[in-house]
Amino acid sequence: MAFEGLADKLQTVFRKLTGRGKLSEADIKAAMREVRLALLEADVNYLVVKDFVKRISEKAVGQEVMNSLTPGQQIIKIVRDEMVELLGGTRTAMNIASKPPTVILMAGLQGAGKTTMCGKLGAYYKKQGKRPLLVACDVYRPAAIEQLKVVGSQADVPVFEMGQIKPVEIVRAAFDEADRYGYDIVIIDTAGRLHIDDEMMAELKEIRDFAEPTETLLVIDAMTGQDAVNAAKAFNEEVELTGVILTKADGDTRGGAALSVKEVTGKPIKFLGVGEKLDDLEPFYPDRMASRILGMGDVLSLIEKAEAAFEEKKALELAEKIKKDKFDLSDYLDQMQQIKNMGSMQDILSMIPGGNKIAPGSIDEKGLSRVEAIILSMTPEERKDPSVINGSRRRRIASGSGTSVQEVNRLLNQFGQMKKMMKQFSGKGLGKRGKKGFMGLPF
Amino acid sequence: MGFFEKLKSGMKKTRDNIQEKIVSVLNSFTRIDEDLMDELEEALILCDVGAATSMKLVDRLRGRIKSEGLRSAEDVKNALKDEIAKLVDFEDVPDRFPKVMLIVGVNGVGKTTSIGKIANLYKKAGKNVLIAAADTFRAAASEQLEIWADRAGVPIVMYGQGQNDPAAVVYDALDSAKHRGSDVIIIDTAGRLHNKVNLMNELLKISRVIDREFPEAQRETLIVLDATTGQNALTQVKKFSEIVHTDGIILTKLDGTAKGGMVLAIKDETGIPVKYIGVGEGIDDLERFNGQEFADTLL
């Protein structure tokens, strides 16, 4: 894809800035340009972008850069936090009527995926032990009723239809049906309509007024561009939405429409449609969507995890030791345990942009525990000064840790090389940087 | 209503929107300065032209302002119109019969509806049309297409439910077309997201069946794009044309407020032109697209 993640781009913008405590206005401006482009490429509406970038700039200017973060990450964190907030903060669940049936009205433009979504919701509620009923009110599109019937039979959910008569009449009869047979969730499929088609919008309003739905949901294609705001606004004004469902999110679109729609309607996004099968329905999580729009892995949780795992004090001690060339195997063990505190290597990699491309299994999780075992099988004296470890000690350590002499040798060699490298660095002020850049990770 | 009027009325909303925006920008500026350029860029982005292409267009405009010494906002407008026209203009290959048209695209863009309209167009031109219902996947897709075939008054080759080999439908349809002496065979395919490898391979198989069974026919593959789609449209076109050679675009749902500006970026990057536009749900609501006229109606 032509567009790389925002994280990478901001990294480039800020590379020259490391070491500075504050960001200048010009730095922010350069960064905001990248943020703006990233959002536009993701189809976030232009006006929403403008507003958003303005807010971000205000937050970014003057904020002190956290010790452990590069300015790039600082900005990303602000952008992402703000975006998560904009997308609704936390997940919003579907409402259930206190007195059944719960009525769900589906609305949207043509081809957004309403009918398919009706089937998915039917299956979703059925799984929860509810008794859903699908109501076919798309009386215009050729074979729409037929499609709902097929979808309903796949989901094993009954479909109520009366052919091509007035939708309100169908809903009226469907309510009677629900009453009679005890259906507690009534999902109304409606025809796709353009938001500027007054006649059709009036019809939708009539259905809504009669049905008094618990949930009025706008179904919108995740690939929608700048026009998403116009449609969402019009639907919200006409029938007052309670939420939004984003479909076709299994494509490779960044889905900026989500942000636009949430921003103009203020209504939460409740579900994502992620495929053509009935169970291809996912609850919507604002934080995941934010990462997707920004085109980044979950870098921030990685940073947070890293911060939690590396205790400041220990890091300082460590830096001091490296400086004085007193870094020993106990410290090495310490470091390793801190990395382990961050989670499995696979987890950590999946949070780095591009890291999830590394095939699962190519990381030897056990390798770390073996190294740990080897060091733990050493005496304190040996850990402090590995040079005392002779052949017989090696054999003892190997059998004590359940490894082989070769593995013990390998570890000792690696440690020796590491110390050599540290010696070279310590002259150049590695101590000052402390934990930054550890293992070549970007923090 | 003549063709031109129809095109104009069909695209009125689209045009009104872009025009309004750009004209209002132009009118509010008496001088040509960087602010004007920024505003023009913004107007283009709002039409889904995309940031990169918008900047490119405005950059070219900047160059022309300099080299041609443009002074008035009116001159700038004409220059921009010119640039857009240049971008979307193309020369169409003349029809040669028999002709096999393969219609592809992601889900919900309006493939089936567009096929009904194209069938109607060729039928009206006195051609024998045959429709093949090779969307064997989506619930009731064949039934929907059958209704459109009825409306257009053309025969359709379709399988009953439970049959799910689209390539087999295509094979039968081509066989039937040869016997009937059909001029135009239009093949409907299932909507598929371009990042689904298996479904894209299925499309490749259909394409191979056409090449093998009917090599003498002229082939035309059209990708249907929803005008409301944003920047992902470019990826769609690229991915589909990696699988099947794509000759053009049918741009649907232009009767809404969406501007379909991404076709500029698509033409710019891939060279694939818009050939038809869909402007409503009626069977006659499809028009051949003309690049020059499009630009003229825009500004």
C-alpha cells in the first residue's frame, strides 16, 4: 500500500528531535501535516480532520516530552487518545427494551449491507437465547424479501413478510405476530435509500414513528468517503439514530468513515460487519479502530507495558553499573525478567507495526526461560564474575539447569560480547539515555 | 430528453456540489494567492479526489498560473477545468460483436442493477443480449437479476439454489449464447472484497473460462464503483485489475450527494477510465460517460 503507517511517518519527522525536552511550534506543524494527510487518506471527513488537528495541536504544543518517549510517540499518543475519545471511549452495548419486544430498525443507503446485517443480528440474539424475528420491509429492491428469507433460514430465525405492501402495515402485523408467538427481538429490514430522497426518508420516519424502536441503527459501509457525514447527518436528523453499524470492515480500508459518522451524529458505533458469514459480526472497540485509522499496530499499549515493566529506579542503577563496567549476569537476569513482564515475545511483536508479519513460532519463547535457568544455576560468585566458570562448573551448571554445556557456552559468549559492546557505548553517554533504545525497540 | 440533458440532470447534484464549492471558493477570492490554492485543494479533497491527487492538480494549476500569467479567478477556474478534463478524458474502443462483458466489484456497489441497465441499453440499440447470473453466492442474487432481465426483456442463464459454481454458469451461458447468436453477453459476478484471495481466484477462473470458450468475442471487463466510496476505491481498482484486465468503470449512485471524485485519482494512477455512470434506480438511469462533458458539467 502506498500509505505507510502514521507511526512511521511521524518517526521520520521527529528523528532529528530526539533529546529535546520540548517541541517547537514548527515541529508540531510538520507533525500535524502528517497527521492531517494520514486522516485524509483514511477517508476521515475533511472538516472533521480540520477540527481534530486543531485540537491535537493545542494539546501537543508545550507538553513536555515524557522521558521514555520520543516526541513522535508523544504526538501519536495524543492523537490516538483523542481519537479513541472521539470514537466513543469505551464500547457501547445494544439496548434491550425493559418490556419486550426490543425493536431494532435498520436504515441506510443502498448496498450498505442492511439485509445481511439483519441476519447476523438475528443469529447474534438467537445465540444469546433470545427469540428474534426478522421483518422484511424492503418492498422496492428486486428480490430483497427473498434475500432476507434466505438469510433468515441460514440463521434459523423466522422472517415475517407480506410482499410488497406499505412497510408500516407490515410492521403492524409483525408486532401482532411477535405478540402472539413471543418473539422478544424484532429486527426491521428497510429499503436502502438516499438521504436526499425526501419521499423515502418520509417513509422511514413513518416506520420509525409507528415502531418506536429501541435501537435505530444506521448501517454504513466502512469504505465510505467524504460523503459519509452528509448521509449520517441526514439520517440522524430524520429518524434520530441510537447507533451505527459499520459493514465491510474486513476489507483493507482504514475506515475513517467511522470517525466522521461518530463526530457528526454523536452516536456510538455498536458493531462491525467483518465478512459474509452469519457470525462475522464483531463488537466495536474504539481503541482498535483508532489504531486502524492511524495505520499502526498497538504501539501505545506496547509503550505502556514497557513503562510499567521497567522500573525507573532499576533502570538508573543499571545505567550506573554499565557505566562502571559492573554489569554482571545477575543484572542480565534482571533485565530478562523485566522483558518477560511485558508479556510473551509474540504478543510484544504483534504490537509493533509490521511485527505481526513475523510467522508465529519463529520466536523461541522457551529460549528465554532456558537462559534464565542457566543463570539461576550459577553461584552468586559465578554470576558476578563469569570468568571463574571452568569446564567442571559448566558441566554442573548445565546439569543443574537441564541444558547442555553448549548452551551454557553460548550464553557466556553472548554475555561476553554484550559487555564488550557496553564498554564501547558507555564512553558515549549511554548512561544518560538509560533504558531508551533497549534491544533496538523504539522506546 | 437528449443525451446531454440527461447526463446533465443526472449529474446535477454531483455537479451542484462540486461547482458550488469551487465556484464559491473562486468568487470569494479576488486575488490569486496561496489561500485560494489551499481552498481549492480543500474543495477537491471534499469531493473524494484524495489528498495526493488534489495536491497534484493544484500544483499543476500553480504552474499554469505562473507560465500563462493567469490573473482572474475565472481564468483559474478554466485552467482547473482543463486539467480535470485532461485527466478523465479517454478514447473508447469501438464495440465489436459478439462481446462478452464481465462485471466485477466489491459488495453492494450496484453490479446487478447496473447489469439490468446495460442490458437495456444494448437491447434498445437492437442487439441480442444474454445475461449470465454468476453470482451464485449472495442470497437471492439470481432472483434479483432475473427481475432485471425481465424488465429489460432479455434472456438469462441461471442455476437454481444450491448450485454454487459460477464458472459453470459462465460456461453454460457462453454455450447458450453461441447457439442463440447473442451479440452481447453480460456476466454478473458475486461481490467480493479485493483482499479475499480465494474469491479473487474464483474470478480468475471465470475469466479463463471466457478466454477459453469464446476467444473470438470482444472482451470488456467493467468494475463497478460506488460513488460514495472513499480512497479505498483506488485499491479496489488496482487489486481487481491485477486479476482481470479491467477496461473501465461504472460509477454508481451519483444521484446522491457523493461526488465520486476518486475517479480522478484512479484515472491518474491506473489509466482506467469511467465508461458509465449510474444516476438512479430506474432502468434508464445509466449513461455513457464522456470525459470532456464530465469536466464541462463540473465547472
